[in-house]
Amino acid sequence: MISTSTTHIRTRFRDHRLLQVLLGTYALVWVITAIAPLDRHDWLLENLLVVVAMAVLIGTYRLFPLSDLSYLLITAFLTLHAIGAHYTYSEVPFGFWIQRTFGFARNPFDRIVHFSFGLLMAYPIREVFLRVANARGAVGALLCMCVTALVKRARAPRPVLLAGRET
């Protein structure tokens, strides 16, 4: 049974099989996507925040474990992100398939991942607000949307780091 935001969570990592599987699966995806990415510099920039996020999740697990559902959603987003970082979002083969199939003018994989960020990360962010500030109802939803948008916006300066590079 998967725990949710209202479940009392006190499982040691060594006894938490689902979390071990999620971490092992993501580690495998990350290692595979780290092998010969299309643009190593871009891949490194894309993965700086992943390393920070993983450090925070691992560092806070004992004091503030999230629900299984939150870890599952985070893993799903990080997997999409790893694939996008490997191919530099605009070159993801699945995105080209979507482009051809639906007649889009460009590869939409980056848009899919951006949408997925809001969709998949809203629940873990809501869970944090629910447990830390007891923010429920409209206030909790508003805080969740604001933080999701703020975190997404924090990634915006990345093109500045790439400025001057030929593509």
C-alpha cells in the first residue's frame, strides 16, 4: 500500500522497499543518460539542480520523510528531466515522434516536461505545506501553486549561463 500525505510515515530506509526501488531505478536512468549526452555542458547544467534536490531529499529523509506517492511523483519527474537533459530537450526522439504524429511545428518534449513539473511536483509541495504549516483548502492550494511557479521560474536564468555558446 502506498502512503499518502495524510499517512504517518516512520519507515527506516533499509525497510522501505518502494523507496529503494525508486532510488535504484532513478540511479540507473541517471547513469544511462549520463553516458554520451548530446551536449555535456548542457547536461551538467541541467543536473546541478538534480544533485541539490537529491541531497535535500536524502538529507531530510530521517526527520521529514515524504509519502510514497510524493517520492513516486518526484521520481517520475526526475526521470523525464534526465531524458530531456541527455538529449537537450529539443532533440528527444519521443518528442520528434509526437511532432510528426500530431503535425506540430517543433519538438514538444520540453513543453511536456514543463507541464509535468507542475503536475507531478504539486503534490509533494502540497504535502510539505500540509505537514509543516497545516495549510489546507484554498490556502494550501494557493501556496502550492505559488511555490511550484516560483521553483519553475528559478530555473529561468539557465539560458544566461549558456549565452555566447554556439548551438
